[in-house]
Amino acid sequence: MPETRTLDVAGRLMPLTIRQNERATRITLRIEPGGRALKMTIPRGLAAREVNAFLDRHQGWLLTKLAKFSAETSLRSGGEILLRGVRHRIEHTGTLRGLTEAVVVDGKPVLRVSGLPEHAGRRIATFLKKEARADLERLVALHARAIRASVSSISMKDTRSRWGSCSSEGNLSFSWRIVMAPPLVIDYLAAHEVAHLREMNHGPRFWALCGKLCPDMDEAKAWLKRHGSQLHAIDFD
């Protein structure tokens, strides 16, 4: 069974999972997507003092890496949030009831949020989930029709390890955070999972089909590689 503990990184408490691996010849330390947890793999039987010494030596490295994951996004009034790749200024309406909506004010994109300021994160997350579902249902239907495939269901989740998935039963699942990415990235994710309805692997035929459905595939993949962790890092709680 893996060991779990909490690691103090300069006052920041990080969940740490330590797994022993018989084939491991050295210690590896990895930061989970979003920068909210750590995973360590060690050779089987390694002494606890060596594990602790490794963690002590790598405090500086962890601080540097975690700084990249820190969410600079402020969900307070005046902060900004991405919606389909466009930065929207957050504006609290001051009313307890009302919709969260994206509008244009004086030529600039604004996200209006009602309710108490301390509930803003949850309200924004609910809004983003709704927008993500609308976009992905439309794009999935478009791509599925193009390859004459059937989709059983579409669900929105807040997964950290993957942006989407496709089951053998035709159930598609997506991270709703993708709606913060540019439209071409959202389109790529929809095309990627729809392509799995025909090819349940990542072989040459899969990538050929994916590229046919989404000609901007390479650009979208590069964007996700550069910016995906930033979307995962935003704390809406």
C-alpha cells in the first residue's frame, strides 16, 4: 500500500503519496496537474531517512515548480477569468439573486456574478460547467455525425489527470475547465474523444482520424501542453 503524508513546503501543506516500486533504481518526485499534490516513487525497501533527506534537498526545487502552478487568478471583483480563451473581468453585481453571465461593457468582456462574494468561485464554476456542456455537446454531435458514430452520453467532470475520456460503451467525459481554453482547443478535445469511438487507442489510425476531424490538432495540443496546468490550478472552492 502506498504511504500518504502531508509535506510542509515553506508553509504550504501538500498531500504526498509515496509508492515503492521493485523496478525503481532511484527516487522520482512528481507534481500532480494543478500543483495540488505530490507523488513520489522509491526503490522498494529504501530507508525512511533517505526519503526524508531527498525531500529536504528538493525543497527549493519544489518551491520553484509550485510557484508556476500558483493560481494568479483572483475570483474577486476586478479579477479576471478566461472564457473560450478570452480574459473576462469579474464584476460582482452586489445582488443576492441573479444569473452569472458574460457580457460586453464599453467594448470589453465582463463576467457578471451575483450572490455573496465568498460564493463567487462556486457560481463561476457552475457557469463554466454550463458553458462547457453547451460547447462540447454541439461539437461532439458535429464530429460524431462526420464519422457516423453514436454517442451514448456526455458528462462534465473536474478531472486532474486527463482532459477527457471515452468508454467502450460510447460514454464521453470531459473536464469542464476546457471551456477556459480557446475554441480550437475545445474543438480538438471533442474531436479527440469522438475519434476514440472508432479507434480505442492512440495508434496511427487514431491520430489520422483526429487530424481529419480537427486540422488544428497540433496547435491545440501545444496550447494545452503550455497552459493546461494553469487551468487546473484555479481554485473555485
